[in-house]
Amino acid sequence: MDLAMAQRLVDRRKAAGLSQEALAAQLGVSRQAVSKWERSESSPDTDNLIALAALYGVSLDELLYGEAASDADDLEDGSADTETADVADEAEDSAEHADCGDKPLVDISLARGIHVIDPNKGEEVHVGWSGIHVTNDRKGEEVHVGPGGVHIDTLEDDGHSVHTNADGTVVIDGEQFSSWKEARDKLDHHGKHFHTKLGRAWNKFPFPVLVALAYLALGIICGVWTTGLFLVFLIPVYYALGDFIDRRHLSKLVDAVYPAAAITWFLYMWFCLGQPHPAWVILITIPIVKALMHWCRKQWKHRKQA
């Protein structure tokens, strides 16, 4: 799908007062699918195009070709000169863009606003009547500031979607909060959302402080300062368990616990038993297990979107 059509989809959605989440819900698709349409990474299928045209109250030709559809009658009446001039203009524009080399492409229009695309960096900035829209394809980030509020979207697996509404409510990752205070109470400082009270209490408990106190106690009372360092590996395991309790993501539990367990076992074999070889082989399995868990998450995500 070309960039002009992608921008028309963005403009139509914003003119209808819909967020990407709301549009996705009406069409029965994922928010990521809508975002990819509007970033020209993929195209809606025929059914979704028809649904979009009906939702926005425009013809399919107008949605696909914009103002070109309204000019079709003039072309049919024999306005060959106009067509020739348009072709010449397009050729001239193409030549100008070709001369730009690696420079960003800039389009300035009173109707469309200011549009800047840097294909090398994967960045795009649009300033128009609907607001300011900034995207970074390489980082999977999107920011929109307009009359409807602020919309921030990171499209990666562990990213977040933030949208402020005119009534003061906040939507984060599809869940609405009555205020920023309520959102802050239910999220940690990394933006992780707690789905259960047990998960929230588990993750907010100062477990690292408890580990430090236990290490000092073992060192002072039993004199096991070196061996006591293995308690440090309980910290990632503790928070991985908390995340599993709150979200029930088994792959992320394995993704966090396995590296900690493998490193702990290797260090034990090395420092306590003096057998670093062949114990080091366990370290090679860590990236394999992490890649496998990442693949499992992607497969599960695709199944949910299907």
C-alpha cells in the first residue's frame, strides 16, 4: 500500500474521532493490524476496505484514490491536456526525489500540511490540521498529539500504548483508567500493568532488601560470604514468579528463570566443585531457550490475532 493511501486512512480515522483500538474493535481486527495499515506496512483486505468505506461514509474509490476519483469524469470527457500535465508533474516530482539521494523527502501543502519522510532512518513526521504525528518504523514507535488528546504507541512485544481522552481518562494497553493517578497506582515504574491484587503485592514487595539482609545474616552468623552470593540469583526468579502469578505467561517465566538457574549451576560447579569443564556447556543453551520462548510467544500472539 502506498504512503498516500496510508495517510488517508489515518486522516479518515481521526476525522471520525476513533482511536486505533476503537477502530480495530469495530472491524474485528487487532490494533497492530490497523497500525500497520496506517504505516504503509500492509494493506487491508477487500472486506476491511469495504467496511472502512462504509464506516467513514465514503466510496471505495475515494478511500483508495482520494481526490483522483472525483477527477475521473473530467478525464473521461477528454481533458488530455490536463492528464499530460499531471504526468509531467509526476515525472518532475520523481526527478526531484531522485536528485535528493539520501535526503529526507519533504511535502508542504496548505491542505495536507507539512510531511517529512526520512527513508534511511525510517522516520516520518506529519504536521497538519489533525495534529502532529511522528512515527519511527525501526523502533516501532508512534506518537500523535491532536485535538483528541495524546496517543503514544510502541509496537514491539513489550511495548505499550498510551492514549489520553478529552474527558481526562487514560487508556493504557487497551484498558481505561479514570485518571493518571489511578493508572499510576495500577502500574509499576516500568509501565507493567498488574492484573491481580496478588501480583501487584508480590511485585511491590522489596524482595532485594530481604535478600541483602539474608546474605548479611549468613555471612555474619555462618561465615558463608562466598556461597551466600548465590542468593542474588533468587531476585530475578522472584519477580519472574510474580509476573507469572499476575499474567500467567509461562514462556516469560521460563525465559527469566532458566538463565538464572543455568548461571547459578555453572558457578556452583566452578567455584564449589572445581569443575568448570564441561559445566560451561550449560551456558550455550541459554540463547537457545530464550529464542525458543520468543518463538512460542510470537506463535501464541499470531493465534490470538487470527
